[in-house]
Amino acid sequence: MSDLTQYDNIISKLDETYSSGRANGNLLFFGSSVTTHSDGGVDFEIRLCPSLSHKPQVSKPVVSNPDGPFSPPYVPGLYVDRLKEEEEEYVVLMNKYCVVPNHFLLVTKEFKRQTAPLTPPDLAAAYNLMSAGRRQGKNFFMFYNCGPLSGSSQPHKHLQFMPIPEEGAPPIEKLAQRQRLEVDGKAFIIPSLPYAHHVFRLPAYRSRPLEEILDILTQAFISLLDLTFQLLRRLPTLPEGPPAYNVLLTFDHLHVIPRGRAEHTLSQGGLDVPVNALGFAGMLITKSEEEQGLLIEESPLAILGGVGLPVAEGESCSTVESSILDD
Ligand code: B4P
């Protein structure tokens, strides 16, 4: 059993690190406003963030740290703490370019690639951070952008944690919660979503010993990844580069969404809309009112369909995998 107090310590340091990071100029906050737009049963959160157009391009070389911002020396104002899960060491950093306060990152201490799948320690650390948040009345979900086509921009492995209101859930997660499953312990798809995806319903928070839940989470990830690769193998042409997919983790579900493209080109105006895992949580971001209008006109679900992969034939039913849960 890993040391859970390290997770509590990290969560309790977030507010202060966020405030001091902003005050000393190491953490840049971009103000935004949110509109809800319903599309195909999903209440999409469309965030308008004009100041994001002034954000520097992360592809530019960082003079202060040639190994990248997620390797030492860390910017002191963004560094929260380190932690260890099994044999894996991590650091927790505040997101430098923050749209939602307290958005933070879990970064591998040694350089690992962002094209690598999540490991059992990655998943355990994510679940433990979310649980520590819950113990302190702070709700987070985790997202992971795997591979260049998934919307990632940093090559060093990092999982991201997005705050959400207590009792709240990202819009597509709410749709997953509404699915009535005939059996537990099987991957399922949400029939109304027009892109390939697989979801696994996790045992309720604290309904089983932590070790058991973490084991189920690992088995669920392996099972969803296997389904993703089966789907990729059936495609007539593989998307370019290493396999790309997004992962979302809440207390109730694990979602894996394979990607075919990093951006969707809007049919009106030809603008390219980049989409990361947050898009598949039902949260899209735009930098201008014009872009926001065009995005809504195009339909958020069509945009997700444009950057995802087609649903495999025969996967229209809601459960798709053999059981991994012991009764
Ligand atoms: P990636 O996995 O590589 O990519 P990303 O989340 O899509 O963010 P990207 O970097 O492409 O930024 P974008 O303009 O799309 O994650 C890298 C993460 O590291 C990001 O969170 C990034 O901000 C952060 N980062 C980069 N350099 C850093 C440094 N030196 N130190 C610490 N952290 C660093 O989006 C800009 C911001 O808006 C991002 O924070 C993104 O997560 C957020 N965002 C995007 N869509 C959103 C939505 N729908 N709602 C709320 N926020 C949203």
C-alpha cells in the first residue's frame, strides 16, 4: 500500500501554489466565459477565452531549460511536490497556462514519452490524487492526451487534473452515468456518440478496498486499450504516427477514445479547431466569438466525429467486452 499522506499533502498545497504562482508571474491565468450548447443529448461546455491567442507557442525552444519544462530545474513557482507510487517517481506541477484555477499536472520524474500507455502506477497515482481531493472537498477528473494526434503538445509524459464543482461531472461523463448497463464489469459504448470510444464503469468510490479498485482500474485500462487496438487493426488505413488516443478518468468511469486527427477543419471558414481530451469530456475552447459561433453551427459532436475514428461495425450494442469484475 502506498503512502496516502503524500497525496493529501499535495492537494493541500494546491491553493497556495496557485496563488503564489499567479502573484509572482510564473503562472499565467487566462480569463474565460462559458456557454452551454446542447447537441445530441450532451450539454457541451463551450469556453470562450480570447486572451489565449496571446499564449506563447510551446513549440518554441525554452532557453531556461533545454530539456523542457517538465524536467529539472523546475520553475519554483509552479512546483508543488514530488510523490512515489510503487517504484515510479513523479512531480506535481501547476499548469503554467491556466484557464481553470488549480489545473495541475502529474509528470514522470524521469523522462518518459507521452506516446506511452498509462502504467499501473500512473493510474494508481491518478486515482489517489483524485481521492485525496475528495477528502478535502475538491473534485478533479484526470485526462491524458496520448500521442501527437491526441492534442498533446509536450513530449514528456504528463497526466492532467481538471477541477470540477463538487457533485459535478464533465458533460459526456454525465451521459455515461445515464447509461443503464445490463451487467457490470464490461466495457460499453454510448450509442448516441458518433465516434469510436470505449467506457468502463468503475466500482463506486470506497465500495471495495482501495487495492481492489486500483486493480480493477488497471484491468479496465488494459481491456479498453485492447479494444482500441482491435479497432485500429480493422481500419483500411492507419492514422499517421504512433497510436493516438485520449483517456478520461472520473470516480465512476474510465473512457478511452482513439484519435484519427489532431484538428477538425470547420466547413464554414476553413478554420482548424484543435481538440484534446477535454473535447471528449464535452468541454471545447475557442479564442473568438466568431470561432465560437462557427463551432456551434458545425455541431460539437460533428467536430468530435471529425477528429475521432468511425464506430466499428457491430459495436452499436452497449456492452462489448467480457467481464473483468469478480462478483
Ligand atoms: P498537452 O497534453 O501537451 O496539451 P493540451 O492540454 O492540449 O495543452 P496545450 O499545451 O496544447 O495548450 P492549449 O493552447 O491547447 O498538455 C500540456 C500541458 O502543460 C498544458 O496544460 C499546458 O498548459 C501545460 N504547460 C505547457 N508548458 C508548461 C510549463 N512550462 N509549465 C507548466 N505547464 C506547462 O491550451 C491552453 C490551456 O487551455 C491548457 O492549459 C489547456 O489544458 C487548457 N484548455 C484546453 N481546452 C480547455 C477547455 N475546454 N476547458 C478548459 N481549459 C482548456
